[in-house]
Amino acid sequence: MKKIVLIIATLGISYAGIGQDKMVTSANVALQSHNLDEAKEDIDKAIANPETKEKPKALFAKAQIYTALQSVDKYKASNPYREGFQAACKLAEVKADYEKQTVDGLLLYGAFLYYNDGVKAYNDHKFPEALDFMKNVMKVHDMGKRFDKLPPAALKQFDTVAADAALTMANSAYYAKKYDEAIPLLTNAKNNPITKSPSVYQCLVDAYKQVNDAKNKFATIEEGRAAFPDDVTLRNYELNYYIESGKQDELIKKLEDASAKEPNNSDLLFNIATTYLGMANPKDGKKPANAAELTAKSEDAFQRALKLAPENAGYNYNFGALYFNQATDINDQMNTITGSSAADLKKYDDLKAKRDALFIKSSPYFEKAYSVLSGNESSLKGEDMKTYKSTLLALSRVYATQSKLDKSTEMKKKYDSLQ
């Protein structure tokens, strides 16, 4: 997500101050005279002195001088504002009311500069840097009541900037794969009305997945779905959860509801088809009483999916496999018939006719999958190559049962050449 650098309004930072010792005094005099080189040299000497470095006037002078150096070309690249900012933070810690109005301006100015640097680092995919920069923005924001007297518009602006800084921290930790750090940051981002969004939920779901926290992963999916019911990615996360957990009854309801909202989504119809098929043919082999009904629903969903995407090789292969696997089951029944009585022969012939009819029904879908994939055989990989190989084997067997031995041999040779 590309971020936008904030344009910083000029803050009325006063450079007034009276030195506590000789070096602080001379540094302040040089600052008043706009002799920043001399001011830097003198305040560096003062801060190097253990007796002076944490005294309020020394910290105040350093915060002013180093912030001013940020506008000088020869110093700009070294980001002197960062030392000035840290000095201001230290001063706010050791003596909160010291030159408060000026220090508040220095703190806010530094926070906005850190925000801009954090944005740039994030956009450049330097996520650890972005994370560290934005922590300084939050450091100022977390000072809380210190800025209560700011105008309401300024407070609102800073709250918005801080919220985005916190979101950038969350995203930076996530993309840097620091999931344990990202999870609480993303949780805060989703709970903040300013930054709550589908993408925050998506990252948080994946972060829980990466740390194998299934309980919180699902809870986040459900919360995200309730907050953003039309977000497709969160919907798919929910569907995948039900697929992975094997909760097919709940899954099919979710799929049907989603398909009703998106009737032209062929992927949803394909998922409906495969889910009904899985329900009709459970892994334990014990088919439910309504297996035929579930299979019919699967066929209907396959047909609707292919009507929308007729060139999809995966849809065609899986629809062909629906009939092919039924034919294979019948073939297994045929192999159990060992007798030669008239009744046995009739039973065998009846089963063979059903088997062959199913193989014939599977043929056009396998052939379509082959037609789509074979033209790109040399570039197939991953799931497409797996589908192609399975299609070749299926066609080899289907053609053999139809006594098309030349085609059966051709498919088998193509399959062997890919091994």
C-alpha cells in the first residue's frame, strides 16, 4: 500500500534560551546569530561533558540547534533533526514543564519528520527502518495529555497521523515476517476506527496462520466477515477454513450464500460442485443415503461453472472425473463377479453397460481439458501440469474401454514422456 508523505506546516519554534554554562551559553548566542556551525560545535562540547549533558538547558539548546540544522543543506542528509528530537524527548522526561510550548513544537516537528521518513522507508520496502521510524511518532503521541491544549483541528490531525504511523508499524512488522510483533500491532489497527479495514484483517488472519494459531485465525476471519461482509478475500479465507477443517455442511451453506450474491462467479460454482461431490463420496468410503442427490447437485454446479468458463481445463477435468470415478467404482464391482451362471453374466453385462456409459459421459470433458492444455504443454507447471498428466491417464483408460487403442496408446506415450 503506497503511502503519502505529509506536508509539514511551519511550526513557530523559538530559539530563545539562556545558557547554564559557558558552552551552552555560547551555543545559544551562536544560534541567535544564526551561526549554526558554531552553535553545533559548542553544544556538542556541552553535551560531551557528563556534568552538563542531561541538564535541561543543555538538552533544550541541543534540541533547538539540531532541529535548525535540518534546514541546512550540508547537514540535511545526516538527518540532524533525529538527535534534536531525542534531546527534546529526554528533556520532556527529565523536566516536563521546561519551556513546554517550544519543546512541544520541537516534539511535534520531529514526529512529523520521522513520519515522512517512515513513509519513504515503507514505500521502498525497507520495513525494519519504517518500523523504527514510526515508533518515534508513536512515542510523541503516547505522551498523551501533554498536547491537550493544542487546537482541536491540530489534535485531530496528529491523531490521524499517529494512527497511520501505527498501521505502518503493523504492516512493516508483518511484511518483515516478524509475526509475533505484528499481531498486537495489527490487532490495535483493526480496533482503531481510523485504520480498520479489510486489508488489516487479511494481514492479521495470515499472521495467525503463520504462527499456527487456528483459534484466533478463525475468530479474526469471522469478525472481519461481520465487519466487511462484501470483501471477497475475507470470504475466501472463511471458505478455505471450512474446507481445511472438513466442515462440509457449513461450507456448502457459505458457498451457496456467496454464489447467490455472485451468480456469475464460476470459481464459487466449481467449489460448490467439488464440495457436493466430496459430501457424496466421503473419505471413509461410507456414502450417505442421499449420495445420488448430492452427486446430482454437483453435476448441476459443474454445468453452471462450465457455462460461464467453458475453456477452464480444471473445471472440465474435474467434471470428467465425476463420471470417471463412478465408472471405476462399477468396474470394481464387475471384478468381484467370479461365477459364470446366467445371472452372473447378466449382472456383469448390466454393470459393464453402466460403466461404459459413464466413461462415454466423461470423454468430452477430458478431451476439452486436453485440448486446452496440450497447446501449452512445454510451459505447463504446478497444478496445470498435474491436471494435464491426470487427463492423459484418464483418456488412455477411457479410449481403451472404447477399443480406441491407437488413441489410448498415444495418450499413454504422452504421459510417459512427461515423467
